[in-house]
Amino acid sequence: MLWKQIIRRLFVRNDGVEFFQEVFLSLGGHLHEGQEVNRIIPVHSNLVNVQTNKEIYSCHSVILTCGPWINKVLKPLNSKLPIKVRCA
């Protein structure tokens, strides 16, 4: 039943982003939109600080959705991910 609802929301109503935001919020997540991330600061293995143009957040993990800019974001952390370009 849940999969039918997901497919309907994603493909019929074309509001996939909003759907996943609703699910994220319903599970206790927080969205902070309109903020520019300036720094990601690993404090220790269980804590990360994220400095934005408005505030500093402390959390256990961070999900980055930077697309092709991921390595630019990770550069100050001396990290790099392999990126492959695929053509359909």
C-alpha cells in the first residue's frame, strides 16, 4: 500500500521533493531552507558542526546533496569522492 502511495505521489502528482520532505519531517527531521552552508566542521566521530550564514548546527551526521559540486564542498575537509559522468 505504501509503495502505491509513493509511486502515485512521485509520478502522477509530480511532487516527489515535497513528498520526501513530508516524510522526513514526520520522522522528526528538521529543514533549514534558504541558508548557505559556509563550513562543515568534524568535531569528533559522533559530532559534526555545520556553520551557515545564519547559525551553527551540531548534529551526528550530515547529508550532502551537492551534485557535481560535492568535491568543492568537501575540499576544506581534505576529502574527495570519485565522480563519474553518465550519459543516458
